[in-house]
Amino acid sequence: MTRITKQRQVVLEVLSTFDSHPTADMVYDKVREKLPRISLGTVYRNLEVLAEEGLIRKLSVGNDRKRFDHDLTDHDHIRCIVCHRIDDVDFSLSTSSENLIEKEGYKILGHTMVFWGKCPDCLKLEQKIK
């Protein structure tokens, strides 16, 4: 296991303050408030190491830049096609679906599902424009 340096600890702490799923740039902006001399490359590398170690989750959703999630529980996401915001969504495979898949010889270890749509903010903006 990789050592948790002061920089990695700050990156973890900052990531846990987000309600959303930030990009590395967003994390960098917040980390710089605590570590003004840190570089974007260092934040990127630390996010990658933390993801490889299983301490955070790296999301690749659509053609958007990588996003990061501090919540390691099994959960799914919804992505706004307008602003690219990503939110958690409360949806899970039913037990019967998991049983059906396991009948095919697979052992379910987890799953990822991503929905696409328009977020409430973009829908409001769209209504104002009409």
C-alpha cells in the first residue's frame, strides 16, 4: 500500500467535501487553498494513486474528463448532457436480475450504471429561454 502523504491526505479531505463528482481541476482549486504551492500535476498523480489504491473511485462517464468520487459504496450515476454535472442516483439491480446473471455462470461483484439526461438547473435555464 502506498504511503498517505500530507498532500494525499489533503486531496482526500478536499474530495470528501464535494457533493458532486469533481474533475481534477476542481479538486486542485480547493487543494490550493490549503497547499498554495501544489501543482495540478501533483494533484492529478495523487488522485490516480488514491484511485489505484481503492481509496477513491475514478469515473469515466461519456466523453467528459475523468471525475472522482469519495463514496466507495456501490451506487450509480446520472450525467447531465448539457453541463456535464454528475450526480448519484438511487437505483440498484433487483435480486432477481442478479440471480438471472449468476445463472449464466457469473459471480456478481458489483456494477456500474450511468444514466444520461438534463439536470434540474439546465432544465430551468431551458424553460427561461423558451
